[in-house]
Amino acid sequence: MHPRNQYLEGQRATQRASEAEAMAQTMVANGAGMNPSESPYSEGDKVIIPQQSLVYEAKVEKVQFDAKFGWKYFVHYMGWNKKYDEWLPYSSLKEFDENAKLTKPSWKKTKKVEDEDSESVAKIPLPNPLK
């Protein structure tokens, strides 16, 4: 084999090995490299879910193992409407911590603001159509 071809083949082998290692690390992070018979979290477990700079409390509603992607969990965010429930991979959940600063839903009531022009509009009574 030509030395240049040997060099290129070595480079390809190194690249394939590093890609395989990265894929294995991703699978472990997502729970795919874990035991499919033992989930780290069970239905009913409280967990925390960090998202950007916020931390939410959630409850695991369903647990499922996918051979390709690993453990995934259907979670309900505590204090939030069920329309926000979602499936998340193992890597998105963290063990519940009582001391974590959790993000609570805020339901601010807004004042009903009258339209500025509503007072200047003439109010005309409409005729009753059922006479």
C-alpha cells in the first residue's frame, strides 16, 4: 500500500473511533447504555428539570425504555397545566433536591384597561329586532 494511502486509512480509522466514542458517550448521557430492566426514576418520583436559568419541579408520570435512545420519561410540571406535560430523555432529569430554587408558575391578574377612545364614542341604542 502506498504510504499516502496508509496515512489516509489511519486518519479514517481514528475518525471512526472518535465518532464511535462520541456516540457511546451520548447514548450513556441519554440513558441508552443503562440496564433496560432498571430505570433510574420510577413513576411517581419527584425530579427537577433545569432549563436554561430556570429549575422546575416535576413528577414522573410514565417511564419507557427505547433501545436506541435509552430511558425517557413523561413528566408533569408541578403547579402547571397538563398541556405542558412532555416526554424527556434521562439526561434532562435531575434527582429532586429540597434545597433547589424552583421556578413557580406566576398567575398575574391584569387590570382591565378601558380603551381611551371609548368615552368619546356616542352610545346609540340599537332597536330590538323582536317587536
